[in-house]
Amino acid sequence: MRHLIALLLPLLLLSACSAPENEYQIPAQKWEDVVVLIQSRPTVVTVGMNEFLVLATLERGKPVHDLIISLRTGDEQPWQQAIQDGHSGVYRKAVVVPPGVDTLQVQLRRKGEDDERTLYFPLFSGRPALQ
């Protein structure tokens, strides 16, 4: 019986740590040497106010904390600057996701430099935009 418990316990813990099957993870993108990953709160994007976390790291996982990051959910929406969360490489901002939106636009710029880039992150995988 102990052997069975010892065998099943790691499997139970592993399944508890995995994401639900219907949860969509927004794919990471790269700008120069920065890897940009987006997380949303709630984890499934809904119409209305959603918080987005932008995680900026180098390929080896070192946080990038010298960025100015702005977000918007459509060309007609104004850019909203994300708040830097210490020197952790995490930037956060709550923005309204209107009906029909399927993309989050993330504008990146290094502090003290003019070069900037806009990345487009799909908010859904294989399902229609929010209605």
C-alpha cells in the first residue's frame, strides 16, 4: 500500500500544478534579445476589464527592467503605460477588452532610446473573438 501511495502522490501533485485544458496560454514573442510573455487575470480573457502582466526576460531568464511598456486592445484605443513591478521584469496594467477584440498590442521601448516595437499577441486560440 505504501508503494502505491508513493507512486500516486507525485502524479497527483503534478496534475494539481498543470493548467486546465481549456485555458489558453498566449505564446511568447521576442524583440531583440528580450523574450516577452503575456499572462492575463482572469486567466481566460473576458469582455470588460482584464489585467495583463508582461514578463520581460533575456533568453537565460534574467529580468529586463529598463523598458517602457504600453498596452492597448485595438488601433482605436489609446496606449496605456504599464506599471513596472520593481526590477523583476514584470509590468502590469488593467485594460478594457471590448467585444470583438482578439489581439493585445504591446509597445516596447528601452528607457533613454528612441527605438520601439509593437508586438501583437493573439488572445484566443482557434475560437472566435469575444462577443
